[in-house]
Amino acid sequence: MGETKYTEENIRSLDWKEHIRMRPGMYIGKLGDGSSADDGIYILLKEVLDNSIDEFVMGAGKTIEVSIQGQRVIVRDFGRGIPLGKVVDVVSKMNTGGKYDTKAFKKSVGLNGVGTKAVNALSAYFRVESTRDGKSASAEFEIGELTNQELLEETSRRKGTKVTFVPDEKIFKNYKFINEYVEKMLKNYVYLNPGLTIMYNGEKFYSEDGLKDLLNENINDEEQLFPVIHLRGNDIEAAITYSKAQYSEEYHSFVNGQHTTQGGTHLNAFREALVKTIRDYFGKNYDASDIRKSIVSAISIKVMEPVFESQTKTKLGSTDMGGDLPTVRTYINDFIKKELDNYLHKNTEVAEKIQRKILQAERERKDLSGIRKLARERAKKASLHNKKLRDCRIHLGDIKKERNLESTLFITEGDSASGSITKSRDVNTQAVFSLKGKPLNSYGLTKKIVYENEEFNLLQAALNIEDSIEDLRYNNIVIATDADVDGMHIRLLLITFFLQFFPEVIKEGHLYILQTPLFRVRNKKETIYCYSETEKQNAIKKLGAKPEITRFKGLGEISPDEFKHFIGDDIRLDPVMLDKETGIEELLDFYMGKNTSERQDFIIENLKVELDVVEEEV
């Protein structure tokens, strides 16, 4: 083989926008189409919002206005405004910004001067406008290229910054913003910044009680073992309760207003402090897992110049609080020990409920210990990685490896469907778990069934969620079943399994339904895959002259070559979301409990709606 030439001609320098567009993952994590809460379009929104939040934190501007209409996003704050002579630089020159000066931004979210540059480079259209001192300056860009700029010597506009952007469809293919994800992000901002008002498409978001409001939003009163314990201090806030409905731990952690979805040093310290404080209070060396079982809590701290483990800031790496303060671990431990211990002494009825919960968890753990040991042995004998689970390369040989944002597990039914997905998947990031028949209806059953039922035991082992959601190996869990009655039933049974035993998998946005095409419409020149009757009719009109139409009856009928289209860049996922107004127990009882007249009426009414839609499409 000839020697590859390596000369001066092989060396090139990329400008700031070229580098961002060539390596977007370095700046915003994964790309995606908006079906996942951590997809790139939401990171773009977050990067712009972070700057507005920092203004509020510094005491400038109590209201932020957000508008999303289709693909166009507008964020307007009423802070100090960007210095007018630097409006272009701060959104188009790397390592340029005010946050390098810690006097101006002491506990800022964004410190590296990259955020808005990434938004600019990855947007088809980007506009920034700053108003201050009765003057205004604006600049417009297309894919990072400056196209227009203006300076107004006089203006009556209120001071602040307004950013408008449209994510580039060449980067984020077939994307759309999902309101629920945007609303959750905005609510977290107001929970972490009491007194801040965010207006989103005319709807107001505001919080007075911070993390207490956050927990009350995520777990309704009926499912709380006791009202939320709310603890506040300098640069730290915590909220704690226990769930009556779920088995595992649930945490919401934040640093400087940033939602650290993968935790970090502060969350580790918080969990450790909870265990130590409760042990000391009761004078009992309770098992840590028994103390934390069913806990639902939130922790927020503010750190000087925090160090995160990635540009998307999902995991804190800092060990120090900054300045003259002690380490993160010591600071959190001292705060929890003092404040939680004081609370328990003043509220002995809550302390008694916690102790009863711990003792119940202890009994259940001991009852399950033998079963769990046998279940692990069965999972090992079943050759999990060879038979049930065809893993992806980033995980092979390491069941405990930290999850990658791109990692996906497809849960499939039947050998043919599993075979098609296995042959067409991206072996680096996509894994396949094959079900054997329909899973058990787990509604009303105890955690014991997870270990006694082979399918559930192996699925739990594959996901690595036995002890904590933090150990989840795959960022995306995708139910891939046929779009028929049996497939729908399997979906429902799997969703019931997660709701019953691991609801945080759904709460934290990890569970999806794979959309697969119902029809293939093609002629000699073009093939169009259609996901609805409307798409089919449009494809027929486009291709004309009696194209060939195929109705897919199941995933097994789709060849691996075709499947590549449906689980690759053009993948369509429907996120499984919980209605905040309905508790998990109530939800499961309605859909999986006794066959009530209310459920019959619901089915009949929705069947009528579905038939009406089909008739309109036809």
C-alpha cells in the first residue's frame, strides 16, 4: 500500500463557526430532532437563557420573555444589555465574553464564552439586539456569517438583550420543539430563581418556594409520605420527601442554576449526607439503600467558577466551592447535618414516618435477598449479552460503564423484528433486547416479581437499574413493537412495568416509542416511506402514475436495508410522558386495573375520534 502524503497542503485552520458546525457534539452534546429533552435544539435555547438568567442573578431584570413559534425562537430579557460595541464579538468570537471577569459574574452558569457562539453557528438565522443607555445595537447572521448590523443613537426600547434564532435543519434534521420539554426547562429556571418571572408564549411561570415547588410539581400530595422538607442556606437549598408509590431513589440536582442530570460531586455528597444525618439522628446504622429507598429530593448549590465534565454541563466535577469556602462535600454535609437534624427534632411525626419507611425497606430487602441472588445467577446463566441482549460497542464488557447520550436500547418483540434491527443498527451506540412473547402484566405486583420473572429480571439487568436510575446504561430506551393490537398491548405492558417499578425512567425522559412506517410508496425513481394515511396520500400525489404501495404489517417484514432509514438519522421517536395532573397509582389503576365502565367509555370515545380522523384523511 502506498504511503499517504502528509504535506503543508494537509494542514488547514478552521474558523470558529466551521469548527462548531463540523464538531457540534463538542459544544452541545447530541443533535437529535427534539424528541428527547437533551437534544441539541433545547441546548441552544438553554445557552441563550443562561445568559438572561445570569443577568437576573446579578440583580438586573426580573422578567424573561420566551416565544417559540414553529422553528423560530425569541428570548428577551430586561437585564443590563450587552455593551453596544461588543454585540458582534460576544456572539461570533470565541473566548470573548463578560464572564471571564468574576467581578461581573461571580456564580455564572456559562464561563467559557462559547454558548451563544454555538447557537449562532448552528442556526440558519440568528439575530442579537442589545439596548442600554437609550441606544441600541443589533446584528444578524446566517450560519454564523454576519449579514447586517445596525446602531441606533436613540431608542425608547427598554434596556436588555433580545436573541432570535432558527436552528439549522441541515444540522437538526426534521426537528420540532416539544412544549412539555420547554416548559420543564423554564419551570426549573424559576424554581431555582425565586422572584424570576418567565413568560412563555403568553403563559407565566413563577415560583416563591423554589425546590419545594419543584418536588410538589413532580410528586403529587397523595403520593408524598409527608409534606416536603424545605431547607435553605447561603448558596445551598434542598428539598426532601419520600414516595408511597415508587421503589427507587429520585434526585434533581443543580449547580448555579444548571440542571446536572448526571449528578456529580454535589449529588454524591448530598446522598452521603442524608444517610449520615439519619443514622446519627436515630442512633442506628441503617443500610444506606434502606434509608434512600423511595426518596424524592432535590439539591441546588452555587459554586465559584464551577468545573463541569462536558460543555453541556450535565455533571459537576468541582470538588471546591470556591473562595474561602470548604470543599463541596464538607459544605453540603455540614449544612444537611445541621438543618435536617434540626428539622427532625422539631417534627418528630415526620421522623417517625421516615423510620417506619426505613424498617419496611429493610424487611423487603431481606425478604428479597435470596431471590435477588438467584436472579443474578439466572441472568448470568442465561448469557445475557449473547441471547437476550445484543449490546453496543461502547458498553461491551463493562456493564457498569457510564451511559453515553447517544446510547440507545431497542426493546423488540419476536426473532424477525430483533434480527432486522440488529442487522441494521449502529453497532457503536445502539443495542437490542429481544422479548420472548408478551411480558407479564405487573400492575399491583411487588418488586419480588422483577426477580422471579425471567424477562423482567434480564431487562432490569440489561438496563442496570436495580439500585438507582443513576446507573442506567442507556440514555434512550425505545420500545419497538408492531403497530397492531398485539404490538400496542406489549407497549402498554412494558410502560406498566416501568411505571410500577421504575417511574423515574419515564419522569426523566428516557422512554420512547419507535415510529415505523405503515406504507411504502414507490416508483422506479423514488421511494417514500409514510407514517400515516395522510402521508400516503401526499406521496401518491407526488409520485403520480399509479405507484406501487406496500402496507407493512409488522417490523419483521421490513428488510434490514430499509430499517436503516428508520433507526438512523431519520428516526422518529414518540417520548412517553406523564400527565402531571394524574398520580402514578391513579394512572395504573385506570388503564390496568379492573375493567370499569369509565375505561370502557374512554376506549369507545377515543375509538370514535380515531375513526373520524381516518375518515377525514381518506
